[in-house]
Amino acid sequence: MLRYALRRLAISALVLFGAATVVFFAMRQVDGDPAVNQLGPDADPAAVEALRREYGLDAAPVVQYVRFLQRAATFDFGDSFRLNDAATSLVLTHLTATAALAATAFTIAIVLGFALGALAATRPNGIVDRVVSVLSMLTQSLPSFWVGIMLILVFSRWLHLLPSSGAGSPAAMVMPAVTLALPLLSVVLRLVRSGLLDVLHEDYVVTARAKGLSETRVVGWHAMRNMLIPVVTVAGLEFGSLLGGAVIVETVFAWPGIGRLMTDAIAARDYSVVQACVITVAAVFIVINLVVDLLYVRLDPRVRESV
Amino acid sequence: MTDPVTASVALGTPGPPVEADTTGDDGRPAAVPRRPRRRRLRLWIPLGVIAGYVVAGLIGPVLARYDPIATSVTDRLRPPGSRLADGSLALLGTDQVGRDLLPQIMQGARVSILVGAATLLLAGVVGAAIGILCGYLGGVVDAVLMRLADIQLAFPSILLAVFVAAVLGSSVTNVVLTLSITTWPIFARVARAQTLATKSRDFANAARTLGAGSWHIVRHCVLPAVASPLMVIATVQLGFVIVAEASLSFLSLGIPPGTPSWGTTIANGRDYLASAWWIATIPGLVLALFVVCVGVLGDELRDRSDPNLSTR
């Protein structure tokens, strides 16, 4: 177990280093110079040159790269070229906003997913099951940016119930969180439904029924308990993809999260912020994957024996 | 870091798919029971709708020419079914500069289908080649390339696509490249698993004993076994690729402004939600119908090619 954990940790470090290297050199292949971008196309060449020197962009790429790695090791990614702040602090404030959104969406998906999945599984091919399965197919295939816009249309423009953008109030969280939760909701729901259908014929479920327990107690307690681990494992891995979906949802709802920070920074050629964003997001993924994998090994005795 | 869905698809198909309900225990065709009507509908309805989109994408832009720079001030933001200044009928309404939405959407169908097909072809061929290579050779090549695929699959593809698209710049070719970069590992995994399962089966060993070289075995034993699951995966992926293209275009990182894509039209409509709901709504519905049909078709093909994978 320890050896496995150490090996995974070493690979993770390597991946993070790889991501840092790729993003550093890839950003420098993008057309457009940050200094020109900031001062405008008609700027005085001398001023552009001075700004480039201030950003350290006049050095050879390799020198810049080494400098970047040295500073990155101390979580210093330099200052934003565009916003008057350090890249690290920008990323941290925006990451908090994204984390709040993702956590809410995750909770919605898990709670609704278990409830609807259990409801569908108790009467396979019943009306509820059919409705739920159509809904789950729709939520999985509809593009989230369009779902978000439709929610804005209905709940902000027509019904005037919820604000269409911003992050000021709890009400502003509702639509972005629901939009973000939908794809994950359909994953959780399918897992719960098929998992329950598998165990509902097992002997211990039959025994529980024979004891005269109510159906709610059989499904909700005896059967459900056995599925928590696999469902939560998959959902944990999917937490990463929530952060991916956040890029789109944050753009639709003008949510001040890391996805929007990154797309804006890419558009403005704000190297330091892009680098900080990519490395942070990569680190978050790696940590989530690592934790879920290790937990899984820890929880399942069969897997524990094999590593 | 294994994706349970692709892993199970990859491991679940040990050979060329055999339609279980059409063969008896002895392997010879038994009396073929007709598929239930619902099952047949699940194949033909989506196929029909998809064919409709292909036709609309192919000949629509020829019949109703779309002019990206034409503007007509009097025809701005007209609701669906309006008569325009030149007497023509705007069945789906007009956009913020007075362009008819229907030709725009048909042009969008063309772009989406083109990008989808090209991406799947590129990602499929490259992914299959890498997967077969890894599965057949094993060793260091396998370890390095598959680890790369694992790492890439652990990242959400849309985030990677946003980054790659930003680095490459927006053009139709670059969208295809971007999406191919994000989808190849799925094909590679399936091809690899399939190759591993096939390369040591009796017929492959027999060919080897008879002196067949690696190339012959790959071509005649492995490829036929790899092809059909890859086709299924390609159908399943088509929906994701089209949504990804629309999302990139929505973020203005995809198809450049001159060519209308569903994603860009929806993005335009976002600013006119209060006054003209149809600009964002209709292309979205068109996109959604297409993706749902592709999804149903993909599920149905998967169920048919491998009954063990049946999800219901």
C-alpha cells in the first residue's frame, strides 16, 4: 500500500512538471505579444520593449523557463500582465468561487441522483423509470451552455425569479449550480439504478423482505448501503469533470471562477495567469484522482490485496 | 485513472461481434426471431433523422444561400414565420442584423457534421493505429503511450480543448485538430484491448504457425476484430464531438465568425434573449435533437454488437 502510494505520488509529480512545461512553451507559440496586447497596436516600439523587459520576456525562452520553474516551486507565478495583482492570489480567489459552485453542483447531483435512481429502480420499466431515463439521456446530451441560456430565458427574462449573472447572493448560485450538476446527475442516477437492480435479487435483500421489512427500508438501507462505495468512487472521479464544465457554465452566468479567469487570460495572452491556472487545475485533478484511487484501494479488500 | 465506461466497452468485446440472438448454441444461424418493433425503431428513427441533417447540411446551403455579411435593418429580430422586406418567408425568424435563421442553421449543420466526421476519422485512425501498436508490441511503447492516454483521459476534455484551441487559433482545421487531440485516447484504448484479446486467439496463433508475419496478422486477424467496436465507439463519440465543437464556437474559440456554426448562433442570441428568444433557442433545439438521435443510435449499435453490454 505504501509503495503503491509513493509510486502514484512520483508519477503525479512528473505529470505536474510535464503540464507546467507544456503550458509554458505552448503559450509562447500563441500569436500575439502580451506587451503589444496591453499597449495597443499603435504603441511606441520603445515602450513595448520596456514593458517586455519589465515582464522578463526579453530573455531567451530557456532562461525564462528556468526562472519560471524556480519561482513556481515557491508558488510564485509572477504578476498578471492585465490585472493589477499577483497571479497566485488571482487564481486562489477565483478557485474559491469555482469550488463553491462545484461543491453545490456535486451535492445536487448526488442527492437527486440517489433519490431518482432509487425511485426508478423500484419499478423497472414503470412510468417513473421511463421518464427518469429520458430525462437522464437529455441531460447528458444537451450542451450545458444552451441549457444555461434556456434557464436564463425562462427564470430571469420571463419569470423574473432568479438573477441571470453574478455571484452576489445565494439565488445567483441556483442556475449555474443546476446547469453544472445535470451531466453528473445523469451519471449518478444510472449508476444507482443499475446497481440497485443488480442487488435487489440478492439473497440478503430477499431475506430482508422475508423478515417483513418495509420496501423503503429494504431499498433505502440494505440495498443502498452496498452501492455507496462504487457510486461515490465514480462520482469522486467525475468531480474533476465538474471543474471542466465550469469553464462553460461560468462564461454563461458570468460567474467569477477559475474557468472564466483562464479563458479571459488566454484571450489576453496573460502568460503568468494562464500558467498559474493550468498548473493549479492540473494539481487539483491530480490530487482528486490520487485521493479517490487510494480511498478505493483502502476500501475494497480485493483491490488492496492486489497492489 | 481508468474510465469505467470505456474500460468496460473495451474489455467486453472479445471478438468480432456476434449477434447473440441470431445464432444458436452450435454457432450456426438458428431460426432468426424478429427483433421487437421498438428495437427496430430505435435504430431506424435516429438513422432517418441523422440522414435528414446530412441532406440539409449538403443541399440546404445550396438552395438557400447564406450571406454572412448581408444585413437588412428592417428585418432585424423578426419572430419565426415573419414575411421579410423582400417578400420571402423567414420560417425560423431572423437574427440581430436581419439574416434569416434557417439558412444559418443549415450551414451550421454542414459545419457540425463536417467537423464531427473529420475529427472521428482523424482521431479514429490515429487512435486505432496507436492502440494496435501498443497492444501488439507491448513493452515500453505500450507503457509510455497508454500512460499518456490515461493522463489525458483523467483531465476533462473540454478544458484541454479550450487550451489547445486557444494555442492553435480559430479555424475549421484547428477545431478538428483540437478535438482529435482530445478524443484519440478513447479509440486507442478500445483498439488496444481488442488487439490484446485477438492476437493470441487460436486463429491468430494458427496463422503465426503457418509463417505469417506481424503485418499479415495485424491486417487479417486483428483489424477485422478492431473495426467494429471502433465504429460503435465512433458513433457514441460523434455526439460528444459535436457538442464540444458547439461549445468551443460558443466560447469563440472554435469556428471563425464568417462561417455560422450552431454554437456561434446561440452565442449571438444570448445578447437578445429578452427581445428575440428564438435566436438562441432554435439552433439549440436543432443541435439537441441531433445529439439525442446520435446518442440513441450509438446505444442501440452498442447493444446489438455486444449483448453483454446491454444497459437495460
